[in-house]
Amino acid sequence: MQPLYDGDWWAARSQASQQPPTNSATAIPSDFGSLQTIQHKGISRSVQQAHSESLQLLTDGQEEALIQHVNDLSDRGLPPTPQFVRNLVFEIVKKQPGKNWVTTFCKRHRSRIKSLYLRAIDQTRHIADNSAYFEHFYATLKQKVEKYHIKPHNVYNFDEKGFLLGLCHSAKRIVGIQQLKSKKIIGASQDGSREFISLLACICADGTAIPLALIYQGTSGDLQDTWLEDFDHSSDHAYFAASEKGWTNEDLGMKWLEIFDRHTKDKAGNSRRLLLVDGHSSHVNLRFIDYCDRNRILLVVLPPHSTHRLQPLDVGIFSPLAHAYSQEIDQLIQSSCGFSRLTKRSFWRLFAAAWERSVTVSNIKSAFSGPGIVPLEPEKVLRSVKTKTPSPATSDNDSKRKKTPGSVRGVRRLAKEIHKEHVIHTANVEAIIRACGKLAIENEVLRHANSGLRTALVEEEKKRKRGKGMGLFDKDRPGEAQFFSPAKVAAVRQRAQEMEIASQLQKAIAEERKMQKAREREEKAQEKAEKAQERAARRQAKLAERELATVLCKKHDSDQFTIGFDLSAIPEAAQFVARENELAEMHRLLHGHKSRSAVVLHGLGGIGKTQLAIEYARRHKEKYTAVFWLNANDEDSLKSSFRNIAEHVVEEQKGKSSTSVLASIDLDGNLDQVVAAVKTWLNLRRNTRWLMIYDNYDNPRTPGNLDWHKLVRVVTSHVQKLPNIHEGLEILSNTSKRENIENDRDAIALVKKLDGLPLALSAAGAYLEHVTTSFSDYLRLYEASWLKLQMMSPQLSSYEDRSLCTTWQITFDRIKQQNAASAKLLELWAYFDRQDVWFELVRHTNSVDDEWIQKLTEDELNFNEAVGLLCSFGLVDIDRSVQQQFRSGGYNVHSCVHSWTVFVLNKEWDEGLARLALTCVVSEVPGTSEKNWWLIQRRLLQHVRRQDVLIVDGKVDINGLDWAFHNLGDLYADQGKLAEAEKMYIRALQGYEEALGPDHPSTLDTVNNLGSLYADQGKLAEAEKMYIRALQGYEHVLGPELVSSYIPALNTMSNYGDLFSQTDRKDMARTMYTRALSGYTAVHGASSDICKDLEGRLQTLQLATAETCDDASIDDKAREAEVTFAKNSTQGNNGPIESI
């Protein structure tokens, strides 16, 4: 591209100017140096200005576009170098700029651009220079300091820094001119050793520092005595450790934290200490945070990529320390004339001197005051972050010029104006020329930028190729992290000498053993050869016998123990992906063994353990006579699973001798007996080819989990991430219903971002199935949600936890937009158990404050619509484990999703939702007169336990919920959990007595139930007191006539009669039974079941007493019993429960 102002163009303009003027009589001067003005056909301009512009390499428009490009690059944190500008200008005009052209260009536009040296910073740090992050940090710091009254002597900063053993910093030096001209010297010599040593440093805002800690690079993880030969433990104060690469880790971070606590506890006294750290994993993990919390240490984590501005050690200590260490190295090399080599042996001597010179009181205080931490002055940092580049000033000449068109459309518009006016004005021509130049340079800049971007994309694609480990690291011997105090260093040296002597002795002993073993091997070799043929013959014979026996056993087993394969109750994935290696290994371990085998699947939550177990059972079901799936979430769920097994076996093998042990058991009775019967059936001699799979086996300490039986177990607890990105793409494609995504860069980036977690991939796919959002848009949502989660829930320290929670948060936000009731139901789910939530369970509510739940449960259609949306997004699954539905169908959430709803979604505990959940659960408890009441109670039991935990932890407002404790007591008592029932009844009774009084019918109902509970526990004396109090209360409140028709009072009479019968007081038992029978007959009729039952009890008593008494004496004793009971009643205790 040729310059726009060349000689031919100027010559043409000169010739045109010699024509007779049309608008002016002014003569055209022949001397171009004249400052006079010419006018010709409306064209007017300064000759000197035109001559000056003709000599410029770029036109004004081109220079304007170049300045704009420089500003754009500066806004992105990528200001160009002078050479970059020179190269760009060359590509524009195809002419090499002069040596000083860039300098002159910058001077000419000094009000808009400037050439200066800039310190390079990471791009992530440039992006992180956001005032919002810094303001949030200072606000949090101020809040903590004021809340806990933290003084400067309790403010600390801890960080690590790596040192390469023999590398020096650049420094100004004195060099001979002759050596420079001859190019004999190109740089200062340095040792160049790149062995890595980490420093762990901690400083205090009062100008002090705790002893430093050094981590040497050592493959064995042990320190060498030569490394510390210059260390004097009597005067020097430092701690030492070693790791494979010389880096710190979680174990070393914990050891250092113990050192920090020991050195600062006395100075802090009872006050809290504030510790500033960055986000390195060695000191931001659960162990580190928990230790700080237990020892009154406030941990403040700096915002990501902000340590260059906020961390005191980075601001004021590490730079002078590195410079001082470099000077020590340089001094050693200079004094030894370059013959000394730097090793770990000489590091301490050099580093200790550098530490003493740089870590001074003034430097430490400056390090804290520089970032505005102590004293707290946020503006020191915030004003540099908020600085904006001023808009360039507009010169007068620019304002007089005609506006330069900024696009092709603007050029066309100006050309139409010229054509319309039929007059070529100088301003129009100049505007067109500037526009062409500007558009040309912008096109060249864009082409240059696109070329660089293409190169960057190629390099980025190369970086995405994941490296493969070579397996050199021995994972079985990681070593133990520890720091050595000065006192221990001397002991280490002594121990090293003793170990050397012991090593020589062990080598001698080992050599002797080696020779002895060689002789023994020679002797045994001949003996083995002789027995080999005999074993081969016996093995062949046994193999033939075993094959014959196996055929016969399989035929017999198929007839006696075959149970149909059914996984309909298990949430199976629509399409199973990958895991072929794991499936093959499971088959190898489980199949073809004489003894029973066990396989444990372990890994992260949501990694796909359950689906892996399902796939194994589906593929290999023909190899087993029966496959059983058990829910091992807790003891009650496990017992219920055994009951389902017994029911299934009895139904499948009805009438066969093998099921006799199960057919004789009451499946709705004692579940412990059912479990024992199932164990007996599984241990039958020929019943050997079954498979049992335990799901939700997350807590091995659950009572009975480990010692119930010795069975083949596939325990779903943890499995590895997906190793292949194509497997993750397949899951994403299946769940999102989007095809051909193998080459979609955004889809690949999303799979990598979710780190091979199947549950996270499924959640993202379910979301994308219901929206038109692209993968790139979802990634943007993911990054925003990740940042929000990081600020709101810092306790989620692991990448996996944050990946899962971020995908669920995105899905939840979408659900909230579509159906607010669905989102609210998911929040409420946190206060229930995660398994089996059904419509009738959440329907029981009368609170006017919860209009959303009333609308949700107005009819089952609304509920199904809300929960259906949750199912479609993959957060909820249908629960098919209940084979007989004694209510509507239930729904489950994954254990990881439930944890997210509890700890993240409901981070701020909602007492209203907790009370609502308790109300729903206790309202659903059925009475014993309801059909299938026992099975409904079993279904409720897991939710009752969840409410019990919340009540014990004090997280539920129980004011006015005495009836709830009464219902919970009924359920626990009916299910045989007498200790839990007693606690609930006592709480209900105390509440009733305080709210209603001791003689209120509701209070007396609880007294009666508590008496029945004591009777079941064998506490007969306490039971009798309860019965007496209940009957006295009923008679006092209702009167003798109404008592005889009041059902709760009649129940008490019947229960009291059972007590008398149990204690061999048959006459008084007959009296109670007779009174109760008279009342029941009046209310229900003589043909009712309860009347017939009481008549049977009376007949039993009649037969028992007929052997010793005639009828007359029986009547006398009956009347005597009535008198005795009346007497006892008048003398009985009628006070509250505290006096019993």
C-alpha cells in the first residue's frame, strides 16, 4: 500500500491550482514556502500544513486508527511494545519506519499515549484487579477486626516462596569498555543450580516474625546431615523439612500451623489471632480450617490473584529477601572467582544472612501498611484499582475539520453530497482521504490481530492435550510430613551416625540370609519337580469331578432357589456409558470363587457407583440364581429391605421346601426375626449362587451394618472420575438430547470444566435439554455461578464439590423461573429425609403463612406438575422401592443433591420450613385402626428420624406442637422403639400439662399411652400409676356416666385390666374388663371385634379361677375387687407427672 500523500498527488494539485480562480481574484504564489492562503473552487488550506502532512509516513486518519488500537490493547492489559508498533506500521505502508519514528510518534501525541517501562503481571492478576473484590475483602477484614477487637500484635500473614538454589537477580555491574566492544562478555556468571527450596514465612503487624521454616527437595523425604552443618541449634531459630519436589503440601501446612499456634498463643492470651493467607491448597483445606476454628484463629483468605496488591509478604518482604539472597550468592561467586559451586550444604549460611538483613521491623511494618491492612486504609489500594484513563483532549484544528466518516456507509453519504453540490470542496476531499486511510489501517490492524489470534488458538489447542503420568512415583510410600526444630537437629545428626552403623550390620545379615535362601531354594527345587506330576494328575481328576457336581448343583439350584431378576425399583440410567475396566474387574473378583467374595466400590459422591452396580447386575444376571438390592442408608431401611427379600422369595418359591423357613414368619411382625430367617435361607447348603448389592452404604458405623452376615456384597460408596473426555461427551449428549457434539469446542470445554463427574454432567445435560442455551452460554452461567458460590460458601473447598453445586445452582435458578412452587418444594426437601417423599406427606398443613404449600397440595395434579419439573431436570427421581403403594408414589433425591439443599441452598436455616416439615410428618402418622397402618408407619419412619434429629439439635420451633410429640410417641411405640417413644410421650405430657392442665382429655390420653408403654417395658408399677391417674382424671372431668361411653377412658380400663391379669389379680382384672365391655357394647354394639375380644378375655379368666373357686365365691371376690379399686382410686395420685 503506497502512502496517500505522494509526489504525483501534490503535482496534480499544483497544476490544478494554476487554473484561473472561480471564487477569488487572489493570485497563486509560485513559492510553496509562502504562508499566504489560496482559494480555488471552494478549496482552502494552509500550504505549509499540506507540505508537512505530505512528509508524514502515516496520514492523520491512519495515525488516529493506530492510537485507537493502542488504547484497545491497553484496556485489555496488553500494551504493545515499540517493536510491535514498528512491525504494524510496516505492514500498513510496506515501508520500514525510521529508527526514531516510534519515539517521534509518541511525542507528537503525548497527550494521548506514552512510552514507558511496565512491570509484567499475570493476565489472571490483571483480570482480578476488580474493585468489587477488593472492597469486599476490606469490608470483611474491617468487620472481623471490629467484632473480635483484634490488635496489631495479633495480625499475622503467612505465605510460602520458592528459591532456586543458584539463580541470581539482574543487577547493575561495572564492565570494561573493551570487553563489551569485543563481545567477550554477554552477562554475569551465576551458579545456575535449579534445585528448589521452599520458604514458609510468617510476619506480625507489630514488626516481629516467627521462626522461618524451610522445605528441602529430597526424594526420600528425609533431611541430610550435610544440609544443616552450618546450622547452630543453640543460636539459630528455624524449622526444617523435606519433600520430593521441595514443595509444601497439606501435611506440611498442618505441621507449620501447629508451630504457629505454639509461638503465638502466649502473646495472644485469650484474644483471637487473625491469619492472612492466600488460596493455596496447603492451607485452605478442611483440616487447616478446622484447626484454626478450634484454636481461636481467624482465617482470612485473600481474593484470588490479588496477592501482588494485598499480601504483606509479597508487598514488602519477599522482594528484598530475594534481592539479599541474590547478593549473597553473587558475593560468594565473586570471592571464590567463580570456582565455588552452590549446593544445599551452603544454602543455610547464605539464606540466614539474607533473612537477617531483609526481615527487619521497619520492613515488616511497611509490608502491612503498604496494602492498607494495618492501619486499615483501603484507599491505598482501591484508588489504584479504580483509576480510569482520561479522555483525549480535542484540538482546535480537529474541531474545525469536517468530521471523518467512520465507515463505508459514511464515505458513500459524503460522496452523494459532493455529487449533489457539483462542487469539490477541500474539506470534503480531505474527509474522504482521511476516511480511506482510517478504514485501510483499521483493516490492516484487524488482519494483524486475526493472525495473532489464529496462532494463539493453535497454541491453546496444543495445551489441551493432557499429559500421561509415567508411574515413577511410589504411591505406597508417600512419607510423613514433619518439621524439625533446632533441638531436634542435633538429635537427627546423632541418629544419622547410629543409622549408618546399623545399616552396615543389616547389609551383612541380609547377605548371609541371601546365601542361606539360595541353598534352600536349590534343595526345594528338586522336591517340587517330583511333586509337580502328582499334583497335576490329582488336579485333573478333581476338575472333572467338580464340573460334574457343578452341572448337578446348577440344575438343583435352578429349581429350588431361582428368583426372578427385577430392578424396576432402582433408578437406572437411560444409557450406561464407559466403566468397562471396572466391570471386568468386578466380574473377576466376584465370579468363580469357592468362598464368598466382596467388592467395595468407592469414590466421590455422584461419581456413578450405583449405576455401575446396576450395570454389573444386568450384564451377569444369568450367572446368579437371585440378585437382591438392599438400601443400607440406615438400620431401619436395611431391615425393610430384608423384609422385601423375604416377601419376594416366598411369592416366587411358594410351596417349595426351601422357603419353609420364610413362610412360617410373620412379615409384618418383628423385623429382627425376618432378618434372621432371610439369613438362614441364604445360608442353606445349596443356596450359593446369589448376589446382594448394598446401596447408600455411606456410614459403616450404622448399627448392624458390618456384622449382620457374611454375604457377597457390592457396596456402592465411591468410584474414579471418567478418564476419557469422549465418555463425558457421550453422557452430555445423551442427557441433553443434542447430537454431534464430539467436535464442539464449547461442549468439550464444559466436560473439562466439570472434571469428569457424571452427576454434574447429567445435571448440565438435563438443564440444556429444556432450554435453547448454547454450550458457551452455559459455560458463562457456570463461571458466574461458580464465583458467586465461592464467595457465599467458602467451606466448599474441593473442586468436585463446587462443580456439582454450581451445576445444581444453575438448574435451580431455571426451575425457579419456570415454577416457583417447584423451587420452594426443593428447599423444603432439605428438612425431610432424602428418600420417599409423597403427596399425602406434604399435604397436611393448615398454616395461613404457607400459602405456597396450600396451593401446591390443593390437588395431586399441582403436586405432580411441580415435582415433575424437578424430575425432568434430573434433581429428583421416582421411588419405586415400595412394592405395595399404601399412599401415592414417592420421590427421591440423590444423597449429594440432598446435602446441597441442606448446606448450600438452605445455608440460612429457615425455622418456618423446619416447622412445616415437622407438621407434615406427624400429621401423616396413621392410627392402628387404619388399614395397612403398620406399613405406612414403616414408610414414615425415616422422616420421623430426620425430625427427631432436628428437634434434638434445637433447630425446630416446637412451641404449641405437643400433639406432634404425642403422635411421634405413638409411632415409635407401634414400631417397637420403646425408648424413643417414652421420650416423646414425656415431652408431650409436659407440654399438655403446662398448656392445658393435668386433667385435660388430651393430657390424660397421653398418660394412658405412657402407661401402656411402661407395661410393654415391664415397668408395671409405673404403668399402674399412669392408669390410675388417667381413670381418675376422666371421672373428674367427665363424671361417672360419661366415662362409661368415652372411648379413651374405656381403652384405659381395658389396658388396666390387662395389667391386673398380668400381675395375677384376676378379680380386679375381671372388674376392669366388665366395665370396659359394658361401655364398648353401648358404643359399638355387642358384635364388634373389641367386644368379642373382651368377652374372650373374661372367659379365659373364668376358666382360670373355676378350678379353685365356685361361682358364689367368684361373685363375692368380684364385688370385693370393685371396692378395693375404688379405695385405691380415691387414694391415688392426681398430680402432674413430676410428682410420680
